[in-house]
Amino acid sequence: MTNLKEKYTKEIVKKLKEEFNYSSNFQVPRITSVSINVGVGKIKESKDDCALVAKDIALITGQLPRFNKARISVSGFKLREGQIVGYSVTLRNMKMYDFIERFVNVSLPRIRDFRGLSNDSFDQQGNYSIGIREHTIFPEIKYDNVKQPFSMQINFSITARSKEEAKKLLEHLGFPFEKKKDKE
């Protein structure tokens, strides 16, 4: 087991049961999966650059990405049916907890001018989404070997009934959220 998985099962479940008065451990919210999505955009014509993107995603996540192809042709975007337009990875179980631990403790502090994660990125079901502008914040990527940095979308699927429950879970897992500002 990873440190984060042990922390969740031994400490966080107890804290959340007390805070929200759950009667069973199965009511406690948990993260079911982490999805990482990357669009290739401008570099979709170059197969070599697309292969580098896939290689970098595999280094970051520890899992080979699935490529997403265009369903229809759109001449205005120079897009042809069957052309690779992005990559995606879904992490579960141990790889998910390893990724979350590295993301929170190592990668987020490497973001320039980081002031915390947005409190507004929760959807109605309590899932959380983060947009990363440069993939070079991950320590697995050597900045000297990067031709062009790419952005990614990271989605955390959470089994919470509300935004408040999901936010509390992420706070206990170590996610640094923005502090509320007093309006003057």
C-alpha cells in the first residue's frame, strides 16, 4: 500500500465519519478514478511530436495513454476523420493514489506563482477538475528534452453527495485550496 492509501483508510475515513456523521464506512466519499486528458492541437500533423506527447504522458502517469481520434472531418480546423486529436489516461487503485501523492506533494509546489487550487472547480456531483498549463511541472519530465510544453486536464471522480464533502476529502488528502479573501 502507498502512504496515501494507508492514510485514507486509517485516518481520513475516521475524520470524515465524525465530521459528517456517517453510520458506515461505505458512506464516506472516496476518489474512484483520476482521468488525464491532453489535446494535441497544433502538433497533430507531426507524428513524431504526437509520439513525444504520448511518451511524456506515459512517464507522468506510469501507464500508456489511449489515443483519441477525430470522428468527423472539419475543413476549417484542417481536421480529417481518424486523425489523432488527443490522448487520455484513466488511473485507478494504486496507480491513482501514487499519482495523487506525487501531484500534490511534488508537482503543485513547482507551479510558478501558485496560490492554491480553485474552490470553483467542483461540479454538482462533487467531482473536481484541474487544468495544468505546462506538463513540465512533473519531475519525471526533463525540461531540456521538451520541444513544446503542452497543457492537460486532470479530473478527479469522487463518490461524494455534495461539493462540501468532496472538498473536505481533498483537503484531508493534502490538496492546497485558495484561501477566501475578505471583500473590502
